[in-house]
Amino acid sequence: MTTSSSKPKRNLPPGSSGSTRGPASYSRFIPREELGAFAAWSPDTLNSELDPGPASPTAAGTAPAADKAAVQAQLAAARQAGYQDGYRDGLVALDSFKQSYATQMSGQIGPLLQSFDAQLQALEQQMAQAVAQAAVLLARRVVRAEIDARPEQVAKVAEQAVNAVLQSARQIRVLVHPDDHALVAEGAAEALEGRGARLLPHPGIARGGCLVESDLGQIDARIEARWRQAAAVLGSELAWGDDSAAATDGA
């Protein structure tokens, strides 16, 4: 008859057997002091981690309002920063435009001003010449009127011309217009006799003047020569007998 052993079996970890043979198995228990804050896991733990539960009414109402205020503040700050950047960029662009426009206008106005200045100078010269010409024409008209009104003045001209002849001169002749012969003979008789000068009529001498000749040269006191000197002072070369401007002069 076979009998079975009644020895109690020891509690072994799962997967282990009382036999010393067979594959090696994990036989170490984790001491309690090494577990720390670990707790036993259950299916309810996973559900509680996935669903944190409803938020409190106070937090649910305050968070969106705070977020909205923060967003509005950020928008206002961004808008202000954009305005300042745009204003600064606008000033820079405006200054650049003004400089470019000034450079462009200087390039266009410079030649225009030079041309205008040249035209103005030419106009001033023309005006000056016109004024001088009018003055010369007026002076000639006055002289002619004076000769017609006071022909006896030719005697003074002849006297001055004779006195201008050198004292050593001989063979003095005074040539005058035939219409002035009697006036000079009467008005300058003393000067003519004092120098022994002869008074001769000459149709080539214009009224109002005379020509004094001697062995040492001549004194040109003709009205043409005297007028030429006077006109040269005014910057004009208008001849005494040039009546091309008679329509303007009226002389």
C-alpha cells in the first residue's frame, strides 16, 4: 500500500516550484520601504486621470474674461506699436521725398534761372541802349533847336577855336557856313583881328561850327565833331547828320 506524504507545502512565488530543477524564476520581493508613495492600481484610477471632473464655477467664469482682457491688451499694444512704426516710416518716407523733390527741382530750376538771368541781362542791355539812344536823339534835337533859335552862338565857337591856336601859328583861316559869316565877323571880330585870321565862308561847314586852319595844323570846331564827342560820352555813335531815326526823333 502506498502512502502519501503529509508535509505542508511552502508558499512560493508564482511560477516557482519546490523543485530545485527547472528554469530560474524571480524570487525577490520588493520591500515596503522601497515602494515609497506607490499605491495599488485599479481601473477606476485610469478613469479619474482621463476625466478631471467639472471645473469650479468661479474658475470657469473668470478664465475667459481674463483671457479676453489679455488679448485686447495685446491687440491695443500691437495697434499702438504699428501706429508708431507707421508714423516713423511715414516721416522717413516724407523726408526722403522732400530731398528727392528738392534735388529734382534744383536740377530743373537751375538751368531755367540761368536762362532767365541771361535773358534779363540782355533785356537790361537793350533797355540801357534804348534809353541812351533816346537821350542822344533828344540832345541832338535840343542842340539843333538852339542853333536855329540862337545862331549868334557860332561867334563864341569861332572865338574859342581861334584862341586855341598856338601863338606861333601863322596863316590862320576860319571857315564857317555862309549863313554864319556875318554873325562871326561881327561877334568875333576882336579875336580875328588879334590873331590876324581871315574869315572865309565855306558851304561844306554846317551851321553852328567852324574849322580853323593854320601852318601848324587845324582846330576842328565843326558841329559834327563836337557832337561826336558829346554822343561818345553817352555811349552812342549817332552822327550829327544821321536822320534815319527821324520818325522816332522828330528832329
